[in-house]
Amino acid sequence: MRAWAFLKGLWQGADGAAGEAVDPVRAKAAKRLDRLATVDVLNWADEVGSGLARALDDYRKQATPESLLEAHRGAQSLLGVLDVLSRREA
């Protein structure tokens, strides 16, 4: 539950509003996913979410900058998914 609250806070806090810079990984993921059907976006999100969980588990076992960077990329990619899906709902 804490992880979801954290992710939701990231999404709401840096969605490009008020001149805030959007992470390049997030922007690239959103741009590429925008071309896919919703079902494909959700399938991709499942895979990225699994990779994020593995990266965090790796970080738990041995705190390395690489595992933390992988987790960051995964989280930003999932935020790109939320950006795409929220634009489709608007």
C-alpha cells in the first residue's frame, strides 16, 4: 500500500504541470505507449511492474546503484503508463 501511495504521489507531483520537468524515461515510455492499444499498454505495464519488483528485491539483497537505477527506470516507465491511460480517459 505504501508503494502505491508513493507512486501516486510521483505521478501527481511531476506530470508536467506548473513547468515541472518530466523524467526522460517517463516521457519516452508515454510517447511509445501512446501508439498501442490499451490492452497492450496494460500488458506492458505488467511486465515492467514485475521488473520493478525484481529490481527492488535485488536492491534489498544487495544495495547497488545499478539495482536502484533499474527500479527508478521501472517506476518512471509505469508513470508513463499512467500518463497515457489518463489522457485516454480525458
